[in-house]
Amino acid sequence: MPEGDTVWRQARDLRAVLEGKVLTASDFRIPAHATLDLSGRVVESVQSRGKHLLMYIDAEQARDRVVIHSHLLMEGHWDIYPVGSDGRFARWRRPAHTARVVLQTRLASAVGFSLGVLEVLPEALVGGAVDHLGPDLLGPDWDAQEALRRLRTDPAEPVGLALLDQRKIAGIGNVYRSDLCFLGGVHPAVAVAQVPDLPRIVALAKRLLEANKDRSGRSTTGGPARGDAAFWVYGRAGRPCKRCGATVQHAKILDPAHPVRAPRDIYWCPRCQPEP
Ligand SMILES: [Zn+2]
């Protein structure tokens, strides 16, 4: 499940192979950009904003700077395939029909698979894609007070939904929202205004994403990022709470702010997080 830390890490890895490099080929496998050719142009920078990824491509002759904007949504992933000693790029690890874009340099190929959003925008229009985002937990603009202000704009909203709303705080996904509610001792249905210590939950969010951004697995417990040790309640329906032993509960709820309108899993401990 891509969350802010996943996207931050993908931006870091893509930056290492693309930034400052000339594209030797590009292949957009989506109708809107099927004929777009960015070969010969330089990738100036690769940035993450919340769960959005932005690649700035230099201006060239009569062509303005453009930005490749992508979002992983539920299943998306960027893979990097370095060129081997035989001069060929490594074999793809995912099905070719799920590739949406291929960006090649002399030394590496970056392939975006199953991207939920992929568009190439004139630089002037990038704001429309990301300006709505709240403070980015892993961004240079992180501002805890502003995130709190935005989270509190709708005091009756359940905290389990507010934490997922990228317009209020950017970077939290389905995994973190369940475990943040657990760590805050609040049931996800508790209204934002009734949360006893919202600043602590926001501080924990920052700490968890920072702690996980450099590792390939994710853990909210400080334990190994694999199996049952990784999370407090996320993915642990029917298992005993690690604090009190009560059975972890699970439900599917609709998240009105999420671009994919499908019910999403939520987990909680009925004893540590009493219902409102
Ligand atoms: Zn418990």
C-alpha cells in the first residue's frame, strides 16, 4: 500500500538515476501522450509531494519545461532497471501490459507500472495537481501547526477519515491511519474535536513516516517490518491486541476523500480504543 514514505523513497531512488541525466528514450503508453517524445531532454529534478511524484523536464528550444505528474494510488509502482554488463536493461519484474511509461537514460530505465495518475503538464499547470495538498509529512514545507489547523476545520469529521484527507495532511495512507488511531488511543470514528491529544497523533505521524522512509518494509511498532510484528492493529483482525489482549476488530468504510471510491479496511482494538 503506497503511503507517503513509499513515494518519498521512490522519488529518492528515481532522483539517483534520472536527475541531471539526458533521456535517451521515452515511451508513454497512455492515449493522451502516446506520441510524446522526451528523448534528448534533461530531467532537472524529481520531487515527491505527499503521495504525488513530480519529474521536471527541462525547456528545450521552442519547447517549455514540462512536468511528469504521477500518483501511485492503490497499485502503482516505479521500478528502476539498470543497464547490465551486456549493455541491456534488466528484465522487468512486472507484467509489460501494466507499464504506463518508460523513461530511459544511457545507464538506467525507469518504468512506471499501474500508475493511478499519469499526465504530462506544462509547468504552469502543476499547481493544479498539488496545490490543494496539506503540509507534507516528509516535505521541506512540513508545518505541524498548519496540519492541525486543517485537521480541525471539520470538527465533526471522524479522525480516522480526517487523517487520510491529503488536503489536510499529506502522506498518511490506510496503514498509518489505523495504527495512528491505535497509538492515540482513539476509535477511528471519534470526531476530530473529541480527540484528547491531536497534536500527539500528528507528531507520531511525522515520527513514523520519518522512521520508515529509508527502509523497504514498514513497521509502526519498532519491530521487524515483516509479518505480525510490524503493526499494532493494521491487518491484524481477529488477533489479540498487543497491549491488552482484546480481539482486534476490522471493518470496511468508505473514504469520501479518496480518489478511488472503494471501501477501505480499518482496524482497531475495542478496549484500547473505545467506541464514541
Ligand atoms: Zn488493546
